[in-house]
Amino acid sequence: MASIEITPEERAELTKALTDALTPLAAAIRSRQSGLSAARMWAADPLEVTLSVLAAWKVVDTEVKELTALAAATAGSYGANYEQLGTVWGMTRQGARKKWPDAVPRPAAAGARGGSSIELFGGTAELTQDQRSGGWAWTAEGADKTRGAAEDGTWYATKEEAAAHAGAFLREHVATLP
């Protein structure tokens, strides 16, 4: 798959959607920093307002990087290699390996069974393989300390499928900001 380009119209729609999504976050940050209500935050000093917007973009940037790493790891779990990840991201294979060092699983020893753990969104999950059926299950603790597991009796066909369900659980249980 080659690098993706978007049309000017798509770029304009994306910019509008991102700005619309950012506005409440910027208002909340500015309100906390200034003590002004969110409704009055835009009447504040323009420098302070623009710095609040910049702070909100920093939060978005951090979240996008985490979601990008998750997307790369998911692609890797389905068989993508670093060359493919690099091509999509517009970089070399080596650049992709450096950016997402754990995205592509290393080959396991033949016949190896057992489990592994994943860390996402501040939480951890353990993946375990049933020795008889070969199916996979998961247990996890989110960053908010909520514990979860695959439903009773649920065994996933692949380790990657179990990891995807565990990752979804961890994404739903991130720590809340103080």
C-alpha cells in the first residue's frame, strides 16, 4: 500500500472536524488555568487564549501518537512488516522500526506455547493460550485500576484477536486526569 494523499476538500473537512473537536478541550484547559468560565475564556488575554489552544493541540498530538502506535501494532499483529508500515507512513523500514519498535512481533520458537503481556494506555493485559484447544484468552487491569477478562468460556482463535479485545478494554479504562 502506497502513502495516502487526501484531496483539498477532505483536508478542509478534516481541519474543521479537528478544530470542532478541539474547542471544548481548549475551553476546559483555559477555564482551569484562568479560573474563568468556559463561556468567558475567549474574552481573556489573546496570548493566554492562544497558549490554551496550543496546550490542547499538545494533548491531541499525544493521543494521536498513542493511537498511531496502536494502529501500527495492530497492523503488525495481522502480519504487516516494517517495510509496509514505513511505506504507509512515508518513511524507510528502519524509520518504522525505530518509531514503533514493538509493532511487528518477533518470530517465536516453533511450537512455543504460553502467554505474553501487553502494555497500552497505561494498563496491562496478560494473554494466555489454552494448552488443549490452542485458543487464546486475556485478563487485564486498566490504568484506572479496573480489572477485566475475556467472557467466561471465550477463547479467541488467535493471539492477535485476544490482544485486540484486551487493547479495546485498556483503551476504555485509561486513567482520568485529576
